[in-house]
Amino acid sequence: MPQPDDQPLTGNTAKFISISNILDGIQDYAQGGSLDPDINLTSAQQIFAGPERNRVSFSSDAQRLLRISWHTELAARILDNIPGTSDNPPEEHSLLATLRRVSAQTLPVQVYYSIFNISRCLTMTVGSPCSTHSQVHKDFGNRARNAPGPWGVTLTGDPEDLSTCQFTPSILPNFAPFNPMERGRTPQEYLGTALRMTRRWQIEYRRTDWLKDSSHRKSNGQQYKVLPPHGRVDILNRLRPTTVLDLVYELRRRTNYESTDEYGSDADDTAVARFHSGMLYLLDSCLLIYEAELARYIGIDAFVGTGQDWRNSLGSMNNWALQAFDRRIAVICQAAAG
């Protein structure tokens, strides 16, 4: 649904296009992105190159969380796995674009919870279970230092003071802000903007909690109504490095609890397609990280067997709906074989 030339660009449309461009740039940062066998294999090989893992058992509770993760991924991918889409007549392509537009606001929720549950599965399996969002995010922050692609990039510092911002690794030594509605920027710039935007959201969310905290009072005993400079410093000092998983979480949180107006915007179909592709890239690439690490702990045979049992439980659906799942299993097996 292209925007008419004589209709001014609304704030919600601008916001959606910006997020769409950022997600597209993050996918480009991986030099191929979602479902690219070579990129996925490189990522899996990077994980298997780490220190040897002691073999552990795979409990029924952990297996349940893994199945929940995979089922949630399936729900997120359903529109992009309709058989014969590329051969359908134009009116059916138009219907698919409309369905993507309608489902855009639920996609961040599905993507996040698929990742959230596989993280719970892995951490339970290795004996350090994470059951809350903050625990999962902190655990991933520790994993990020060895994670492939954009998942291995973090940001510290005050996003409003670029002189304090530091990317690890140093993907943008001379980062300059730009309007993310622009196309044609480098993948590093979009990834850097994504992390900076996320860190802003994290600070804003914590701002509300800081102001509500009864221990934070003025010298006259009154509570603050506006965040004072020392309050912002306090928040920043407590804020761990921001990761791409924080971006996924913030998109989910804002969709659930703040606003979905941008998802009802009149951004054109290409922006909606970029949004879907970018979100599914984040899902595919992050699941691979957790799946490869899980396979290292429980053994490749146990991991593949669990995946095959789940696949078989889907019946005829498994003939067309599990392309991403099958690619990940294949590259994990290849990486495990050396």
C-alpha cells in the first residue's frame, strides 16, 4: 500500500520505516543473513571452535522448552512458508503482503519468545537456569563476546553523548548519527543505530522505575518528577552493555505494553517485507547460536534425535514449513563433524 504523494509522512510511518531499515541493515551486516547456508555454517563453526563442553543429560523439562521454542518459530514463519508462494498469481501476492502487514505487530513477540524459551532450555541444561527476562538477557550478555555476526556486537556509554559510546568490537570508530529512514548507509551504521536506539529505550524504561523508587528523594524529602542528572548517571552505571537481544526484547516489550500504532502505518509493502525478513533473520541466526551450543553439551546425536522426533510430530506439515530448521540442523551437523 504505497503512500500517496500528496499525503504527508506520519510519525508512525516514519518510525516503522526506520525500524524496517535498521533490521535490513543488521541482516546485511551478516553478509547474507537468514537461511544463507554459508553464513549459518560459519556461525556454527565459530561456536564449535570454542572450548570443549562436558557432556550433560537432556532433561524432559529442557526438551519441553526446546519444543516450545521451535513451535513458536513455526508460528512466526507461517506466512513466509506458504507452499508455492513464488508461483502464485499477483492477487495472492497482494494478499500475502496484507497478511504480513496485519501480523507485523505480533512478529516481535513470537521472535522474542522463541529465543527466550531456547535460552531457558540451554541454561537449564547446563545447570544455571534462567527463568526471567533479565536473567536471560544477562546470560546472553556473557555469551555475546563469542557470538557470531551482529550478535557479538555490544554498546556501552550514554547514547546521548557519542563521545562516551563504545562498540565492542569497534565497528564504528567514528559513528555519526543519521536519520534511519535513509537507505544506502553501511550495515555497520544501521547496527550501531539499532544498539543506540535500544540503549535509549532501556534508559527511558528505567527512568520510570528510578522516579518511582521512594529512596530517590530531593533534600526536602519530595520525590523527583523529572530525572535529575545524577539519576541518569545512576541508571547508566547499572546498565550492562546493550546487545542485539536487547533490541528484540525492546521491540517485544514496546509492542506488548506501549504502542502498536507504527504497525498500523501506511508504510509501503517493501518496508513491510524488509521488516519481516529482518525479524526472521534475527530469529534464525539467534536460534542457531543456542542450538549449536546445546548440541555441544548434549551431543550431536541427542540433539538431532530430539529435532527429528519433534519434526515427525508435525505430520505432513513438515514437508514445507521447516526449511530454516532443516538448514540449521544440517550446518550444526557439518560443524560438529569438523
